[in-house]
Amino acid sequence: MRSIHRWHGSRITRGVLRVWRLASVIVLLPAVTSAQTWADAYKAGDYRKAAELLQPIVVADVQSLSPPEMDPAPARHLAILYASGSGVDGDPVLACALAQLSHQALGTRPPRVEGDPLAWAAAYKAAIDESERFTRGNCDGLTKRQQQAVGDAMGCLAFGMAETRLTIGNQTVLVDRSGFRLSETDQSPANGGWCPQLIARVGSRTIDPPADAAPGIVARSFVELLGWQAMRKAGEPGIRYVLSWTMFELRGKKLELVATEHLLSASIWPSTALPPDFDARFNVEMIRSGHVRWRFAGAPPTRGWIMLQEGGSR
Amino acid sequence: MTFRWPRALAVAAGLLLAPFVDQLFACSCMASGPPCQAAWTADVVFAGKVRSIEPIDGMPGEPARLYSLRVTFDVERGFINPPSAVVEVATGAGGGDCGYRFVAGRRYLVYAWRPPSGGLSTGICSRTRPIEEAREDVAYLSAITDKSSGGRVYGRVNEWRRDPAEERGVDYGPLAGITVSVQGPAMVKDVVTDANGRFEVANLPVGKAKVTAQAPFGFDARYLTQEIEIRDLRACSVHDFTLTQRATASGTVVDASGRPLAGVQVDAVAAELAGYDPPPYQRPATTDERGAFEFDNLPPGTYAFGVNLTIRVGVRRSGASVFLPGVPAARDAKVVELKAGDDASVGMVRLSAR
């Protein structure tokens, strides 16, 4: 080190300072140019707002842009929020996945060379090193199972996907990023091939027969998932967010996908997971024969059936 | 055992009457019913092992045969009109000709008919099946005795219901307490369906009869009579009925000055879909010279009536939507709730300019 400068009690060279400034530019420049609002919220300490604004940016990056073009800053800052539980429920798995996404983006998007190429190369390497340390800091402490979940999260970036256990009938369903699976079977997790970006509701639902049901008709048990999914329609600018509803039915020792439907659509990232009147607009009921009818008072209204399987409950 | 000639299933008979294979496009079967029904509609029933399968060669210039394969069986057990130890049965090669795909060396329970042209034939419209899948059949056939107090008719009555906003009906389950009558030349028997919608009428004489489900108020009473034939005192006949609820609605269409308009197609759409261009789940009604229209078979529900309310398949919309009583917006439309059995007059649709 040729010269020294005071920085948090340590001394760094002028060249290293230049590296640090460049690294800051690499990380924060996109924030300043393309996401002023989340950066403002972040700087102001309004982490909840910052997270709300960062989530769709990261989703848009992951969904619609290839990794070389991805902006590393939003994913990095969102990782910090999920790691610390600032403004969001802490989620170390998601923090690690976001850190990795940010690191990937940085690694595949070298800065433009301006001025001294050697200095810029050094700065870029320093930024990469720093990003790697950041990623390790978020990922190294995870358990093996959590690391596996990070892989699922990288494959399907879903916010609000908490690991949980649901009880339906006398069965326990394990819910995590890989999907649903019964605790007592070795059935592969069921997820319906669906990748929601914002989980609105995960729960069990038991639908009882009506009072006048035919003899032998019994209650039917389901696992239900509601989540917003980012989509891009061909020929339409921007991303649309659709509220997808998926039902898996407990049939014997298996969970089977029985319904999937888009119930709502939004042009902006949904500020609340479900509209306040959602449950009043959504009706699921069993008829006498054991078939289950669902109706959603949307515009237009949608409806459908979850038929009783042949020789099922009857 | 009496010899019955010729007694093929209705569809099979239709197939046998068809002179050329190329006139057939697909095989469509009526249900052959349970063993107690199938055994008495076939001419020969036996268990046997396929010895060989050979094509049936026609003479030059002869039209193609309906059944193109000759299957030779070593008969192991005869049940109905037992054939000789070795028997040939004609069948098709599959692919829409209703032929049964036998495999040489395998054992089958064969339900065969005697076509007018002679010999025996069978196909997928019969209960013919591999012997290992014919336990129920063999059990019944083995238990047949010479004595019986009479034939049986049994079945189930279910309700199908369709919501106005849906294209298809759904099984709503069994209907209990429905009267089912069996009427023959010299007898009438009534039974009532149980909680599972099931009915059974026993001790029926040999001969033709009519089975009728009595529709309660609000249900469509059409198409609820089926003709049956008890061919043997040991035979059964299975018939299921589907009842649907029904309502009717009528009204008129007039122009701005109140004159009736004839030839106008009127739509009835589920009120919840009004304004969203639903498909035509209900067949449109056309006004007569008095401007009157009538829907005589609507499923109960809440409706909006009017003109140009639906997207008709293959037809471009010819004008703007007008809802009862003559308004352009669905939110202003008069909606009508129809209950089962209702015969409602919905009023007048006034078209301002056409």
C-alpha cells in the first residue's frame, strides 16, 4: 500500500478508494438511475416500502431479462432486507438466493471500461470479490436442507413462501419451496408446475357434503395455494400479474392436482396479497353428488368443477 | 335352453346390415349391460382358447366384408347354446369396425351372435373379454338354473343439473322417491327409488314392456320412457334415467313504436355473464309474427334476456346488445329468476332502431 486514507479506523490506498467508489457505482448506479424510489425508501429506512418496490424489479429481472442484463443492485438490497428481516419476514433461504442472483448478475455484467483499463479491471475484481463475500455471508451458514431450498428458490423466486405443515384429515402435508408432499409418503412434491412470485395464501381446505348429500358422500380434503404470478403476454408491453389458484386433493396417499385457475389480473405489483373482499367473492361448495363447484365473482365471473373421482368418496 | 334367432344387439344389428366396410366411420356401442342382460342378448356364450386368427378372403369383385378376421376357438366350456368343440367366430380387425382384437393362445369368454349370413360373430360391443377379466360373468353364467320366477328390470335415477352460466350439466346425485313404472301388455308394476336412486322390478314375464320414470313437478317429463324386452325369465334389463329441472320463459319483441317484430333471435344468458359476450349456452328463441318468443327448456337460474347478447359461433354480431326491457347496458337490464317448473312471462323487449 502506497498511501493511506482514514476509513472506519483503517487506512486504504487511493487506488483502493477508487476501487471502492467504482464498486459503489456498480452496485448503486442502477438504483439511482432506474429505481430512485426504492433507493429513497431504502435510504430513508422505510424497508417495508423498499421491499415492496424491490420485489417486482427483481421478479421482472428474473422473469423477463436474461442474467447478463440483470441489475445486481435490487437483488442485493432485497437480500439484505430478507437476511435482516427488515421490512419483511426474515428468510435466510431467500436472502441467499437473492445474493446469488445479484452475484450472478454482477459476474456476467462487467462495467464499461472508462479511463485506466487496469484500474477498472481491479475495481471490477474487487467488486466481484466483495459480492462473493456478501453471498458467502448469506449462504455459508445455511443447513443442507436450506441450501437445497435455495436451489428451488433460484428456480422459482417466490416471496412469502414460508415452510409450513398443514393438517388435512389425519395427514400432515409439508409445504416448502419445492411444493407439497405428504409427510408419510415418498411421493415427489406436487407443485402443479406453477411458479408464483408472491404467495398470497397457503392452507388446507376441507369441504363438507351438503345436508342432502347422497348416501356415502363424505368430506373432501384439499391443499390450496393462491399466489401472484408475473407474466408477459406476447404483443403486450409490460408485465401482468395474475392471481393463480391451485388445488391439490388428498386422494388416498397422494396429493393430486385437481384445479388451477387465474382469478384476478393486475398491471402493477399487488400491494396486498389478496383483495379484502376476495373471500366474499370466492365460493367453493359441494353438491349432493359429491362434486365440488367453485365460483369467483370476477369480471367476467369464472366458475368450474372439481369432479368426484370415479369410485371416490361414494 | 331354447334357441333364439337372430338376437343381436341393436348396434351390432346395425353394423351387420351395413353392406360395406367403407360406409362405416367409427364404432359406437350401446352398453352391453351386466352379465344377466348380456347373456340373454347373445346367441352363444362360451369360454375358449384362440387356436388361430386368419383373414377372411373375399372373392374377386366382392364388396369388402364387415368382419375381416376368422378366429378359431377350442371351446372349453359352453354356457349359452354351447357350440361344438371347435368353433369359428368372425370379427373385425379393429380401427372403427367394432372388431375385437383377439390374441392367439389366450383364453376368452365370448359372447357371440348369429348374423343372418350364418356363422358366429362378435365384437367390442359385446361383453367378450379375456377369461381372467370375466369373473363376474362366469359366476353368473355358472349359476344359471332352469327355474326363475321372472325377469328383472333395475337401474338408477339421477338428477343432472345445468347452471345457466355453464355449457354442460353435472350429475347432482341420486333422486330418492321417484316412481318408476314397468308396463307390459298385461301388467303394470310401480316401484319407488331408494336413497341411492335405485329401483328394481322383479318377476316380470317374457315380452316387451315400457319402463317409465315419473318426473316430479319442475322436472322435464320428456324422454323418460324406454322400451325393453325381457327375453328370458332369467334375464335382466338395466335402465338408468336422468332427470333435469326445467323452466319456461316467454315474452315479446317490439320496435320503437310498439309494433311486434317477427324473426328476431332472442338470447337468454345467465345474468352474471350479461355484458361479457358469453357463448350461446341457451339456444336462441325466434319471435313469431306476433313478436312472441318462448324458451321452453331453460335450466333454473337467473337470466337476462335480450337481443345480440351472445357470441354466436361462426356468426358476426349483427348489432348492439339490447337487454330487456330495451336498454343497452347490462347493468340496467331486468333480470329474471326462474325456478324449476316456472312458466314465466318476462315482458317486452323494445328495440329502438333496427
